[in-house]
Amino acid sequence: MDTTLQDPLVGQVLDGRYRVDARIAVGGMATVYRAVDTRLDRVLALKVMHPGLAADGSFVERFIREAKSVARLAHPNVVQVFDQGTDGSYVYLAMEYVAGCTLRDVLRERGALQPRAALDILEPVLAALGAAHRAGFVHRDMKPENVLIGDDGRVKVADFGLVRAVDTVTNTTGSVLGTVSYLAPEQIEHGTADPRVDVYACGVVLYEMLTGAKPHDGDSPAQILYQHLHEDVPPPSAAVPGLPYELDELVASATARTAGVRPHDAVALLALVREARGTLGEDQLDALPPQALTAGHDNAEDRTSVIPRALTVPRPLPVNEDAGDDAPEWNHTSRLETPPLPPRRRAGLRRGPMAVVVAVLLALGVGTGVWYINSGQFTKVPPLLAKTRAQAEDRLSEAGLKVGEVKHAYSDTVKRGTVISTDPQAGTRIRDHDSVSLTISDGPETVKLPDVGEYRLDKAREVLKDSGLQPGMVTREFSEDVPEGFVISTDPAADTKVRAGTAVALTVSKGSPVDVPDVTGEDLDDARAELEEAGLKVKVAEEQVTSDDYDKGQVARQTPGEGEQVAEGATVTLTVSKGPELVEVPDVVGDSVDDAKRKLQDAGFEVEEDRGLLGLFGDTVKKQSVDGGDTAPKGSKITIEIR
């Protein structure tokens, strides 16, 4: 059965603009619909807050404020926010519609993914989060449901509805907002959220992509929360033997229970992901995953929800038992903090192949000296992503390589002064003493926001695009000083330095406000003259209406109505009355008084008796004020003369 048929919003038009066509998904805080913007004739996603939350004024205020902030976050891997508003009890966001599926759909259908596919999804997710983190926002609810995979293969992060400014405490009411399976320990215990909670959630998502299952499981949310606080996320290779050590290391780094030893934000984790990918061989990246582990998965615990702090265990956050009080803070140029695998496993991964090769060569009688000379002419380009130029030069020197051309480029995700890419790429086999070119990040490109005040909207958008910026959400306001259709202001303000590609919100004038006069009851010509004198245009509705209150030719309705404010030159639609409904009067002459009254009342008329002196005791209708067969307004009075 199609449950969307039971949804009261499906088929409605919100805010006079957004036609709701179908329900896409239901979450713990909102429902998402596919809708059509009837003004721009485009399909979009409409996220409508649940009524229970919409009744909380402070929550709605924060929801709208943060939605406006996210609307300025322009990134190809972030679902764009177009508009926000309210319609009665409905609070909504209008967002970009991505035709495709979610990562949760993929995991539910396929289970574990190949390492290459997992990294191909994780990298754009981290790029999107990195842009948010550098802009000062934390997502706080990263999970497979919020990773959209378009039919064209593009990956986008959705649902920034829980974003919060960096370094703010999110728990102010004794509850934690989020999804149980992906909450970082500090979110659970203290309610705090900085970029490292998103890093933790991404580590859990990576584990889930590599193994097809969540790292923590339990019969209740409380059991899962306890595990987040007291148990490390296991290495993926424990569930899927044969996965490379580098992937275990990534998961361990991202999901460290002590926030201080995680990568400090998504940009730092992205650098580690790219570095790890560079060290993996094609066979490792394309290794076939095991059979899906998530068949029949119940996603009840995957919904964003308000989790009572009573479910959490208020104990000190666990730390590395061997680190003591001197546990090192995360530095994106170092990986010392990653929990090491057992020595036997590390040795097996690192030394096993070399030992086998040497043993085979000896068995064949090939001298190890000859083998060393031949192979020693070549080396591999070391991974240098996110290293400073000096660190990169030192690594190249240690590998017996030279520094070639050094170029610079802007980057939204790689820290200024560190390596964006190398040529040849990391892991490439080249001769000793060859050169490796470096591209160093100059950080994000910044531009000065041009002053587009008092430009027409189309011209303002053109100027913004020419400056490397994106026109964002448009809000319209009345203005006594700025003509209709021209820009009043921008957010950020003119002359502000912002990142290239930033979305700029525009406030556009609706012109001077005009109070609409009341012209109902006036003749059409008089009403038209009065409205035009007020600076308004007039449109007459094609269809007239019957009215008991207004005579034929008078104005029965007007839109907009009396007292509403519109822009000068706006159109007022008038509906003209064709008078009251006319009904044929029944012929009651000769009928008894009771029969006559019944017939007339059934036809919709009021009845008045006129007996005179001669009719005081009579019971027969001798005359009626409107002859039978003629018409009269429904509800009007018919007098019957009785003799």
C-alpha cells in the first residue's frame, strides 16, 4: 500500500509555491517530500519539521537561523538549501533534489563494499564536511542515510539541519541530538560537538562500508551508547580478513575514543584517506567484499532522535591506558597516535612478502646481490599529501629522490602550505634520483564581495558569478527607497572577503508598500478607478459569482483583500457579483395556507401572510406577491394574501 496516500501534506501547496507530490523519507525530526517549485518550475526536496518540534519556538528559531547559515555553504558535495519558511503549523526547508539513493540503500542491498568503492564515497563526504568545518560548522549527524548518491554518480552530504557552530555545547536540555550508532563519546557524555564528532561518525561509516555491519550492536540504545564510551571500534580486518592494515589504521584514527588523538577535522582525515589510498595496490583496492552482512537490517536505531541523557553512563571518558596524561594531540602531519595492531599482524603484513621472495630466490640459486642491484635502481614515490614543503623534501631525500618543479594552487580542503598532489603520484615506481614535482596549497581562494546594492536581481547575479561567487537564497522585502526588483543588501555584506564559490544571499526590493483599499460593494468602474488611483493594476476574474449581499455588477470579492500590503504596481483581482441566485416561484394561489407556505419555503423563500379583515378566519390563498412561474432571489420574501 502506498503510505503517501495517507499523508495529509501530499497534494497540498505550501506557502502558495511548493506543490507536494510524494513522500520520500521519514526521520526522527522531519519528513522529506519530493515537491515542485511552481514559480520556477523545478523539482526539489521539501523537508518539513515534525509538528511536535515545530511547536517549540526556540527550536524553530534555531532551525531557521542555522538553515540560513548552511544556505551560504556552496560546495559541489553539499545538498544546496534554496529557501526556508513557514505555512501555518508547517516549518520547512526547500532543498536541492538528488535523484538516486542513499548510502544506507546501497549497504542494505549490497552489504560490504570493495575498498575502492568505500574510499570513492568517503572522499567527497569528507570534502563536504571539510568545507563546513572550515566555515565554522559541525554536521553532528553523519550517517549513511545522509549520504546521497545520485544517478550520475555524484556524492552529496544532506541534512545539515543539526549543524551547530564549532566549539558550542549542544546539550542544553538534558538530551543529546543525533543517531545512536554514530555518536562520539564526548557527545554522549558531555553533549559537546566540534569537528571531531563528525570525524568519529565518518570512521564508523567507513567501518560499516568495509564490513557491511556496524561496529557496536545491542538490544537497546543504552547498550550501544555504553559501547561507544567503553569499547574501541574493532579493526575492519577482524570482520573481513585480508583487508589492508592501512584501512584498519584509518578507522582506528578516526574513531579514537579520546577526541584529542583523532584528526582535528574532516580536512585532516581526508588527507590521511588520500595518503592511505596512495599506498594501496590495485588488487587491494579491488578486493571482493564478503557476503552482505546487513540483510533484514532494522534501521530503527539509524534515525536522528533526541536521546535522553539518562540512557548514557556518566563516567570519565576512557583514555589510552598506556598513554597516561601525556597522550599526544592530533597533528595531521603525524600518525603516531594511531593505535598499533598486534606486532605479529604488522610483521605478517610488512615482512612476509620479502621473506618469501628471498627464500624463493635462494632456492632457485639466484644471488641476492644481483636481485638487489636490479631492483635497487627503482623506488616508489612516498606519500606526501598534507605534508609541509620541508617535510615533503625531507621524505623525498630519504627515498633517494629529488624535488622537481614546485607549483602552487588554491584548495578548499588542504591546509595552506601543505602538499596537494605530487607528479608522479604516491606509490608510482620511478628510478632512484629522479625528480618529483610538488603542488603546494595556498589555502582557499578568497575574493572580495562586490557591492551589488541597487542592481537589478539578474545583473547582481551576473556580477556575483563573474566574481567567482554563487547567487544564493533570495528574500524579498518592501522598501521605500529601492525600486522593485533591485537588490537592497547581501549576506555576507559588500566588501567582505569570502571564499571563492561562496553562496551569497540576496535581499530584493518588492517596491514601496501600498495598502490595498476595500472596494467590495462598489460598481466595477468605480472600484477600478479607486485601485488605479492607488497605483495598483486591476484584473477582473472571468467567472462571476452569485451573492445575496451584492447586487449584479458590484464587486463581490477582491484579492488581495482590504488592509493587505502589496508593492506599487501589483495586480488586484476583482470578482464581480451576478446578484443573488434566482429561483422560480411556485404557484400557490388556491392552495391552503399550510400547503402554500410549505411549497414556498421548500423553494427557498421566506413567507409573509396578509389576511386583512376579511381573511382572519380564511384558509385559502387568493393572491401572491410574485406570480407563480416568475423568478425571485433565493431567500427573498413572498407575501400571500388569504381570504
